[in-house]
Amino acid sequence: MKTSFKWHLAVLAVGLAVPTAAFSLEGGTREVPAKEILVPTADVSDKFGVKSEQVTIAGVNCYILTPDNIPEQNRNRLLVHVHGGGYVFAPEEAATREAILMAGFGKFKVISIDYRMPPDFPYPAAMDDAMAVWKEVAKTNDPKKMAIFGTSTGGGMTLAMVLRARTEGLPLPAATAPGTPWSDMTKTGDTFFTNEKVDNILVSNDGWLGDAAKLYANGHDLKDPQLSPVYGDLSGFPPTILTSGTRDLFLSNTVRVHRKLRQAGVVADLHVFEGQSHAQYAGDPGAPETKEHFGELTAFFDKYLAK
């Protein structure tokens, strides 16, 4: 089944392809099957010297991103990546751009999960895939040397994965990095309103974003912590670094998670980039914000992952 939408589209370098009134591909409106929008990855792979290998882990399509040179302290470390895209964008290798940047800037080996997406596979398919991969790789790798990270939808999934791992009695990662997480699907939070039409990537919750939430949730309560993890019990979480921007529609999502983690006694850092809309701090491989962002993640992982 293919579902086509007539939307303006913007492609983010972190591996998100999102509709927006502010940007368009080739300056026009295109009718594109939602799951067939690709984000180029070859340019960043070549630039950062990162090799991509397609593999199947626990029955799930994944990509292993390996930098040319891995420093001694990172050789037994592993990062697990869940991509963004509103649960409907960036399939297959298109999902790996953020993972390539992390591997390239941080010199870590990264596994990027190509989870199933709606309309064919609504909730909980994406989480089932992510957890199957986590469970499998945790058997052969030391979780104390592992982290989970992702942006936007991937940020929300990062949080939900820790909640579910704890519920299922699985080992937790040593650290997480949920970037501007989609931690609340219910349009709750100040910047859903104050940054509406200020954020030139997401623009507004009223439109494709809210529709994508309902499509993925498939009738489930949007306040379920597996869909909106800000409503979960965040006690016992590993050290977490969160990132957003002052123009981000999800700034409140990010701040609310940070405060809840701090209230639960969890080590939690919050970084907010000036003048940045949703995930723009990781959008351009050559931008100073991108270098700074991945530098912060690298330092955080180096501090909390065992060597």
C-alpha cells in the first residue's frame, strides 16, 4: 500500500524529510509517496570517511556506520541510532545521515535502525523493531559501553526505548542523547504555540505533524508513554544530553523532559542553540553549530561510556 501526499518538502541533513511551507524541493510542490523520499548520504559518507554496511539484526534492516579511524578508547563502544522523520519519512539508507555524522565527528561505530513505518506498519511496529535490535546487540556488546541517540522522532523513540527496556528487564544504555525529542504528541507545551510559524522546519503541529502522530498511534492514547515518553517515569534513566533551538517547535518538549529528568535525580544536560528551528543545529555538515553539537555529544558519550 502506498499513500501519496501533496506537500511542500524540506530535507534536513539529519535524515529527516519534512513538509513545510517555508521550503520546497526544486521550488515547487511535488506529489511523492511518503515513504519514498530519500535523503542523500553519499556526500557525507565520503566527506567523513564513513563506511556503510547494510545488515539484518533480529530480523530488522539496519546499517552499520564505521569511520575509517576509530580511536583506542572507542573500539569497544557502540552507539545505536533511531532516525527522525515523523514516523513516516526517511526509509532505508536515507535514515542514516545523522548516524554518519555521529560516526564521522565522534569516531564511533554506529548501528542505525531502519524501523518499519505506517501506514503499513503503525504503532508499535517501530518500537518493536528498535527493541528487537537493542535486545540482540546487548547480548554481544557491553551495555555499559553503549548509548542510544536520535533526533525528533528518534529522540522520542530513544526515551521510549529506555522506558520499555526497563519494563522488560533489559539492560539500559550507559547514556542517551535525545535531540529535540517528539516527547509529547498532544500539542502540550508553550512553544507549540509561541514558535508556531516561527519554526521554519516543522512550522505547526496543525497539519502534517499532527496527522502523522495520529497515523502512527493508530487509535492508541497519545499520552501513552510509549508514544509521548514525557508522561513516563523517568527515574533511573542513564545520563542524558538533550538539544534544541530557540525557534524549535519542540523546545518545550525538550525542556519538559530535561526538568523531569532532573527532578528524578538523573544526570541531564540541556543545550539550546540560538536562532535554530527544529534540528537545524545538526543540519549542515559544514556549519559551526553542527560541529559544536556533535562535539558535545562526543564529549558526553566519552564521559559516561565505559572504555
